[in-house]
Amino acid sequence: MWRAAGIFLAVLSVASAAEPTITHLYPAAGQQGTTVSVTPVGKSDPWPPQVWVDAPGIDFKPAKAKGKFDVEIAKDAAPGPHLVRFFNNDGTSQPRFFIVSTEPELLKKEPNDGFQSPQKIEALPATISGRLDKSGDVDSFAVTLKKGQSLRAWVEAYVLASTFDGMVRIVDEKGNELAFNHDGRTLDPDLRWEAPRDGTFIVQLMGFVYPATADVRLTGGDGCVYRLHLTTAPPPQVSFPAPAAGEGADIAEHEPNDTIDKAQGVTIPCFVTGSIDKAGDEDRFTFNAEKGKIYELNVVGAHAGSPLDAWLKIESKESKQLARADDTDGSRDPRLTWTAPGSGPFYVAVGDVTHHGGPDFRYQLHFAEAVPTVAGTAANHSIVIAAGKTGEIKTTVKTANGFKAKLKFAAKNLPEGISAEEIDVPEKGGEITLKLTAVAGAAAANQPIQLVLREIESGTEHPVIFSMITTGENNGVPQGYTELVIDSTNQLWLTITAPAQKPETPKPDDTTASPPK
């Protein structure tokens, strides 16, 4: 009986096992050349899971305390955000974020809930890795400033897929509010403020639950991770990269160019760098188009740190609006793909949605003929296949601007014993499915793989990505994240599991006495 019970429990254990479900890392960053204690937020049973990182020099080692890792960061580890996966024999978590910093990362220290008991920041600049731990939490940090010093306090939380919509304010030592900011370039706050006198001031960070609910109160919890940056350095100037070879000239916008009759002439392709100099300003440019050709125009402003919330439109010589864009793909920067209805001059206008302006409302406007493109997006970040079985990966293929090359959909870097027959991609794209087959004797595996769209004639490969950003609304309430520290990955994950074992039939115990006849 006990032997049979043991077999049953073992089978139950296998059946109830699952891949790790890790949503966040806390803290979310560490400095080069240091070891950081990191807690994955979520579930992983059994513990510890194995860990994959997208670059060398970031070593997650299970700590003595269950539920934690000691992360050893090499001095030459690549700075910036990295993707981390936690996996076991049953599968993997979604990719999570860990940032390698070149400067010290301070940890938030409790208690620091009120302006009366803030955590003192000894020197600036400083970056604090923290978390709003509980409902109603407010984290407070004291800084010392001289009269006239400018303080910038900006947050990374939304871009870490955190579960709060942050707010930053500055108060004096009596709790009087001196400055406040809710949203910056994203939903993360970015506050700039000048000290009116010498003294100690308190920076406070708090937030509402994200996505928003009807319960309007300050939030907190395991997913409310953040990095708070404090500095007195001058704000970075908005700058744009120089055009690459073949992308056209870099042209400076010049006034007056508010109206069609004063529009500044440009030749495609080109980049125009300018600014919406004052409230209500509109900049116009004219170019010659050919009937039937497809043109692509886009403005880079907010993405480069400009306060500009740009709109972009195309007009005829009669001032008739032919096309317009405001926010595109969740960004405040607009993009237009437009087919010329005729040949001759057309006009492009740029302005600010909020009718604000100033010398710092800078932008870069790109004119070019549209290039044929193809993109593949996988529906899932991972696939699990049992040995001897077949699994499927669905991908959506989108072509644009007259892309005509014939394509094959294929998998790369598959482990031994796994195969995937390449399939033809329909000319119009759409949803396609690739089947992966594991032979009966395939060894258990956990590893990244890549999917590609391969041009049959040229052999050019277009990587298929898994997008981690999402957009949408629920009854008018924004959902998902339109910008993250890493928006997508082409490192999909394959797990090969051993086939499920049938429970043994218990044998009679030889020591049991035979029943009486």
C-alpha cells in the first residue's frame, strides 16, 4: 500500500509542476563589479530555478535564503538593460529586466514614509533602487541644495513594467509642497526644480495602481519596483543622430516658414532639425512628389527627450489636409506613410498638440521614399514540446510598402533531435504556423532559439521577434506598456520535456500472508 501511495504522490508531483512565473526583479539594477541580492517576484517551484541572461558577466547564484539570488556583476559586464529568464524542466518565465549600471546603486531604506523621516542622500548624483512595498506607501529622500541649484528627479518604473503610475513631489522640512510632476516622456515622472534657498528638501515618490482601477488611492506591492534618479547636473540637451550614408542631408529649419507661401524647400531624402519656437508655431516644408510613390515621414521629438508633443500633416498647395498623424504606436512621436495622389509640390507641417513651444521644443523630421519592409511577430515567447510530440509556433507576418520577395519561415539553432520543416509565407503575409517535432528519444532541453523569415532568392533573413510592449484600452483606461527598457527580443525559448511516465502497477508484497482458503 505504501509503495502504491508513493508512486501516486510522485505522479501527482510531476503533474502539478509548472514553469516559473516571475514578473519583476527587486532590485532591478546593480553596479558593475558588485554583488547584489536580488529577489524574483512571482513563483518558482521547485526552488531554485535555473537562470539565463542575454549577456555574459551577469551571474545569478542561488543565495542561502530561499527565494533570493546573489547576482555577481563583472566589472566589464555590458552596461544597460538586459533580459533574464528563469526556467526549469517544465518551461520558462517571460523575459524580465535587470539593468547594469556604471555608477553606484543605492537601496531604499525603511522607514522613510514621511517627510519627517526621509532617507538621507549624502551626495548627488544618486540613483536609488526601491519599491513601494505596501498600499499607501510613500518613499521620501532628503537632499541638500544651494540656492539656485537645479534638481532633476526622474523615475524608471513604467518602463520596467511596474504596477504603479508614479508621482514625484518636492516638499520642505515642514511638508509644504514646492513642486510636483506626474508624467514625463512616458507615464514615469520627470521633475525639474530650482531651489529658492539653501537648505534640505525632501523628494517623495508615490503612485496609483497601474493599470488604473476605480479605487483611487496610493498603491504598493511586490510589483511596484522603481529606480529614482536625482541629479543637479544640467539637463541633457535634446540631440539627434547624424544621418547615415544614403539617408540624405541634415538640414536646419529656418524661419519664417509658418505658411504654405513661406514653406522651406527640401529635397528627399533628408533630415530637418528644427524647433517649435513659440506657442502656436507651425513649421512647413515643401517637396516634390511623384504620383503613386510611397513616402514615409516621421518626427523624433519626445523619444529624444524633447517636451514637444508633435503632430504631423501633409497638405496640398490649396492648404487642403491630405494626411495627418499624432501619436503613433503608443509614442508621442508621429509617423506617416503616404502615397502621392499626383506629381508636383506638396507641403508638410509640424506643430505641438498642446500649442506650447520654446527653443527646447526641438525635433528631427525625416523625409524619405518608403522602403519595402517585412516583419514577423511571434504570438508567444516560448514553446514546450514533449519528446515524441509536435508543437506549434504561431507568427503574424506583415509586409508594407510593396514588399514582394518570396519568403520561407524557418527555425534556427534547434537542439539535436528537434526538427522544423520550413514553410512558404503567403504573399500577403498574415498568421502562419511552424511545427516543431521532437523525436521519441530527444533529450530534455532548455535553450533560446530563433525564428526567421528568409528571402528565397537573396537569402536575407528577417528575425521574428516577440514583442513585450502592448497597447490597448479597457473602457477608456490605458492598458499595457507602450515603452519598456527593452521592447522586444528575437531570443525565443524552447523546452523539451521527457514523455510523461505511466504510473507503475503495484505488485503484491511478498511478505504479506496469503489469504486463508
